[in-house]
Amino acid sequence: MYKVGIIAALEREVRPLMKSTGWGWRVQEREHGGRKFRFLAGNTDVVLVCGGIGAEAARRAAVAMIEVYAPTVIYSVGFAGALDPSLKAGEVVQPAQVIDVTDGSRVTLSEGKGVLVSFGSVASPAQKAQLRGSYGAQLVDMEAAAVWHAAEAHGVKFMAVKAISDEFDFTFPEIEKFVDAHGRFQEGRFARFVMVRPWLWGKVNRLAQGSNRAVSGLNDWLISSLNRIIAQAPEAEANLR
């Protein structure tokens, strides 16, 4: 039984944490719901999984983690887009509220600041403006609400921490068609697609720079905060149903 579960979409988002030697990570492959998951279990009450891009991939990973490892608090971590023009790439936000755009449901968290909305696709600048106006939100992702729903269904505390990878005015290249049915981003196919389209090079370079800043900011936050998170996590007995 673990106290803290961390759900990311991509290994890239948490690679510095995965390589950090202070947590005693051990790879544990587990099958759940007919799918295989690669968990990293630490020696300090932390378990981590990279479940894939999108709500369904995040939900599957969260349910698998909860039912296999029984954490008492689960964190959705990773990249987010800025809805507030003042937020810059690399800034880390721990939201106080998460809203699921698909049905308008929302959860208020025990700590944090601002509003994160989970949207069903990569948001364009026009969609970002609409989301900000409709929900008063500061950032958008695709996975947090799905992790929250899984945690709520199992009586597990939920939190979120996101780092800005794309700023308010950024328009994504055609990324979503390179995400497979398991939520995995097919980097090789995307690189070949971009290679023969030089008009995309500047945009992809800007995205890479923003993502690098987000990785640095997010992992600095996680590595410096995990001991506090572990200490504050509820005991298992308080969450058994």
C-alpha cells in the first residue's frame, strides 16, 4: 500500500523525477483491465505511472493504480496550456479547482490557487479564450478531470499540479493525429511529418522550448515537495471503504 500516487501522461513530463536517485524507484509491470502498465514504485510511499495522453488513458491509469497500489492521495501532474496571457512557459500551478468541460462537474481541492479546466482536445487560442471566459479558468489540460473522477469513485483524495508548456497565443501543429489508441505520442511519425514541412519548424521549436521549461519547473516542484506531500497524505485507514 502506497500513500501517494502520481499520474502523468508522458514519461517526458516526469523524466527528471524518474531519474532522481533519492526515491529508490523500482519498475513493476502490472496488468489491469486487459492492459499492461509500467509503474515505478519508490521506497518512500510513492508510486508513479505514465498513462498516456487524453481522458480515457488517464482514467485507465488512475483506476489501475488505485486498485493495484491503493494510494491514499493521487496527483494528476504534467503539461497544461495557459488560458491567462500572463502565465508563461515553465510556470507551475497547483489549482484550487478542476472543472470537467464535458459535463460541467467540478471539484474544489484542499489547497492551491486558480482554476484548471479539462478539455477533450488540444485547445487553439480561440478555444482558450472561450474556456477562460466561460469558466474563469487560468489553465487547460486533457487528463486531470478523468483522474479526479477515478479517485472520487474509489474514495481517494485527489490533487493536481501542472506546468505551462504552451502559452495563451500558441497554435499547435497537427499533434493529435500522432496519438495512438493507448494515448502514446508517436514521436518518430511526428518528426518525419515535420521534417518535410519547414513552415512548421519555428512552431515546433517554440513548443519544444516551452515543454523543456515545463519539465524543468514541474520536476523541480515535485522533487522539492514530495516529502511534504508524503507527510500530509492521509493514512490508509481513513480512506478504506
